[in-house]
Amino acid sequence: MGPPAPAPAELIAAGSWTLVVLPDIQSYDDHSERYPLLLEMMQWIVANAQSCNIALVLQVGDIVYQNGIPLAAMGTGNQNSSGQWANAQQALSTLNGVVPYILVPGNHDYGITNADGRFTQFNDYFKPNDNPLVDPETGGILAGLGPNAYGNHTLENASYDFTAPDGRRLLFLALEWGPRQATVDWANEIAARPEYAQYTKALITHAYLYADDTRYDWQHKRNSQSNNPHEYKGTNTDTNDGEELWNKLVKLHHGIELVFCGHVGGDQVGYLKSENIFGEDVHQLLFNAQFLPQGGQGWLRLLEFQSDCQTVHVRTYSPYFAGDGNPRTNPWRTGPDDDFSFKLSPK
């Protein structure tokens, strides 16, 4: 039997458009019994792409639970790494030709199990020409590729030039797990280019905010914030956490107003507004769901860019609960970090 039929949802404001954020999806991919829920999430996006004016999908890393295990018994579920990557590839390919999507690798997408090295199978399963809406050869949004730890230009570090339905031009900088200094330098060079001077800019990277609505900050907080990139011995000789990315990249550029991340446990959601050196507000958003039952209960983050071209309404929605037939389950979460609004600078 296939996954349940997608449940409909409506925009709350006429004339708005939607950006969908997928949390860490590793706990769907490594369990065959949970995987249909990930497919249901993808099918919901496809089914509602037109009615919700879904123009872009982001995924914040940890695509798989283990990058390099040959046997499922070595991992957390009933899928070996090849099976996990194939599951992720199959699920996300549902979006090909329907909506562009941007992925970043997380700590579990590197090494054997958990960032015990910088090698990854990510590039074997996700390539620039997979989705015609991303492929620059077919007019897609991919603008450039940066070098990974081995000097290869891949989607591990990439920039995307996206024109929203309301005409806003956005530059997305999608960076590897615990970005190396060379990656930060590359991102700075892209963000400073004159052609992007009037763009709204966004950073996507796996680990940035912590569960307490502050940035990861190894220098001052050490392991009081668990799972800081500096704790991972396979990658910590050259890495940057949230506070370092703020000081070395985010706050330094006019127009970087959005940061998206995942990775964190606790309540798995967070929001922080900070002012950059130009006096602009930077909205930093954490969204994860992997530690909930069933791998994440189908939760999606919906950002509705409203018709005034400044207000963004953030909502958290589960097509699984919308379609489960149980009147006691609510497909909308309403906590302060699940349903809120903020304003961008005028476009």
C-alpha cells in the first residue's frame, strides 16, 4: 500500500507565496516503516504546489542517519547507507520538475556514521542536473558551486539565484556541515559580488542555532551546548559554528536577512533576531523534528511571504496529522517558535 493521500492546506493570505522547509529527514530514511511518511510529505508538496503557491523547498541537512555503513545492523534502523541514500533520492525526486529544492549535508551525511571524516555519498545521489528547476542548463536556480574538502565543486557548497513570485530576488548560500574556513571565504566572496548588492540573501547550513534560541558558541559555551560542530573529532580541525559564522559571514553583508538550520534536539525549534553591522534585522530559524515519534510525524515548516512583500508568516504543519482521520490531532503547531511572523526589508 502506498502512502496516504495528501491533505489539502490553504494559504492564510491571498497573494502570498510559500517556502517549505524540510527538517532533518534521516529518521525516515533509515526505517522502512517510517519512510512512507516522508513520501507523504513530498506528495503533499506536489499536490499543493499550485494552491499554496509553493515556489521553493529547503532541506537543512542530515539527509541520512549513517553515510557509510554496509550493513543495516551497524546503524539505527533497518537500512544500510546505500538504502538510506536511495530512499532520500527517491523521495526528493518527487519534486523534480515541480518545485526547485536546495539541500545541505549535515553531520550524519559525512564519515561512516557521524562526521568521523569529510567524505560523503551525498554527491553520488544528488547532482546539479537532477531537477530541471535547479539545473542552470535548463534555466534553473543554481548559480555556482564551491569546493568541498577534496577540492571538488559539488552541491555541498552552492549558491542559488532565485526570483520569488512577488519579484523579490534572493541569493541562497547553501553550506556544508560545520563549514571550513575556505568555505566561509568562498561564501563571503559570493555575497559581496556587485550583482547581488540588491538581493535579499539567506544562509542555509545544518548547525547554527541551539535549542535555547542562541547561536552555537564553542568559544564561550563549550559543550554546555551539546553537539557543537567543534565536538566532532572527524571534522573539528577546520570548522565554524553559529557564532563564528555570524561574525565571519552573516553580520558582515548587506541583505543577509535569513538563516535556516536544523540539527538540534530539545524542542527542536528556535528563532533569533539579531542586527547586522548595517542595522538590518537578521532572522535566524531552527527547525527539526527527527526526535519525535515516527521519525518526525510529518512536520513541515511553511514560510508564507505575504502580499505586502515584507511580512513572513512562519507556520508548522503536518500532512500526516491532517489526513489521519483523528479529530483529536491538530495538524498545526501553535507554540511561539512554531507560529510567528517577522518582516523583511522592502524589496
